[in-house]
Amino acid sequence: MDYVFALLPPLVVGLIFWFSMRAIFNADKSEREALAQAERESGDTQSN
């Protein structure tokens, strides 16, 4: 039973890390999609 208590903390930290990274990547994906849509709607008529 000691091995369960030894493995539990790394598993919990790993799950927290996984959920955090998933949330970050999903937010980045959503932001990129919104930016691309805004650029399409504006017609991208910027002049340099």
C-alpha cells in the first residue's frame, strides 16, 4: 500500500500539468482562430 502513496503525488501533479497545458493550447487555438476570422472580415487592406 505504500507504493500507492508514493505514486499518488506525481500522478496528481502530472494531471494538473496536463489540464493546464490543454487549457493553454485550447486558448491559443481559439485566439488564433478569432484573429484569422477578424483578418478575413477586415479584408486585410493594410498598406505599408
